[in-house]
Amino acid sequence: MIWAIVATALAGAATIAGGVLALHPGMRRRGALAVSLAFAAGVMIVLSVLEILPLSVTTLRESAVPRPLVWTSGAFLVGAVLVLLIDRFLPERIVREAAHSADVATDFDARSDAAELTGSHRLMRSGLLIALVIGAHNAPEGLMTFLAMLESPELGVPLAVAIAIHNVPEGIAVAAPIYVATGRRRLALGWAAVAGLAEPIGALVGYFALRVILPPQLLVLTLALVAGMMIALSLRELIPAARRYQTHPAQSLGGLVAGAAVVWSSLALTGAW
């Protein structure tokens, strides 16, 4: 069990490592921000399409659950709607106070007029939304890693490595917009840490509670729900934000393709796809 906890914690710590990378001064330039946001979108979309959704359908089919595609699609749609609800009801006061608590000027724009404040406000909102969604994604993901390590380290180690690889850009996706919006390193890194800690917390909670109460197929449907959340977040927040901050169209497209390629490569190397 100790090694299972260690593997899950290290996978979650990769999110914090991504947050550290986001604190580099270069991340405060428009081009770098556009690339990082598009990169994260590529990671989320390809991970959902190539790994999470097929896993849900396959597991439900092997468990003799009728109409697995219908169940997976339903959970996916619920996740997408949930992102819209989070976006709609995220308290404006939290975003506004954080965005105005520090200097919002960045080295990509010397102005601090109303337009720039609005841009920082939107970035802060994007960062908080990303942290919430990635935290929701990391919790069941941590449980999967934990149980895989317990059952078979040969399966658990490659899974933990693949998860750690894609957790790095997820940490960047959380911290970069918050850092650019506020200029506060600790705040940006703190939110990345919150998203990363969801991994071991989800593993422990799942092992001691959900594993006894919930059937395995419900966990799979939870992942399908999170896949819907990630794709909706990518299409609604990440890609539009990347296009808004790009200085050249190739930045958003390049970041999107690079993120997709990293996830595809990690899945191919570990034999997950």
C-alpha cells in the first residue's frame, strides 16, 4: 500500500511541477500564454477521446452493462453541462478580489486600463475553472492509479508515469492564467497544488469508502463525466483564451497539436493505446 500511495502522490506532484514551470517570466508573454493554454486543450481533448471514453465503454461492456455507449454518452453530456453550470455560478467576488489584490500589469502590455483589467479578470476565472475541473479529474484518476498499483505494480507504474506526464501541462494550465492575472507566484502555485493534491486524496477516499460502496462501473462513468468536463472546458475556455492572447495564429495551433502529440506519445509508449 505504501508504494501505491507514493506512486499516486508523485503523479499528483507533477501538477505542482507544471505550476512551477508556469512561474517562469516567459509565461507572462502573450505568445507563451497562448501556447500553454492551447497545449493544455490538446492534452485534455486527446486524453478524453483516446483513453477515458474508450475505457468507459469497454469496462461497461465487459461488466455486461446494457447499452454501454448510451451510459458513457450520458455521463459525458452531464460533465459538459456541469462545466457550463460552474462557469455560470462561480462567485464573481472570489475572482474579482483575487484579480485586484495585486498588480495586474504584465510585461506583454504596459497598460492597466479597463480593457486590461477585464482581460486579467477573465484569465483569473479561467484559472479557477481549470483548477476545479482538473481537481475533479485527478480524484478518480488517483483512485485508478492507487488500485492499479495494489493489484499489479507492472500495470500501475506505467499508468502512474502516463498520468504524471499529462499532469505537468495541466499544472501549467492552472497556474499560468492565475499568475498572469495577479502576478502572485504563491497564489498560482497554491491553486496548482490544490489540483494536484486531489490525486492522492481521491485515491485514499476512494479506497476506504467508494471502493466498498460504489460498483466499479460507476467509477468509470465518473471518468466519462470528467471527460465531458475537460472537452467542454477546452472548447469554451482554453482554445478561445489561447486565440485571444496569441500574437500569431501558429501559436494556438502549434500548442494544440503539441499537447495532442504529447498525450498520444505517452499513451503509445506505455501501451495504453
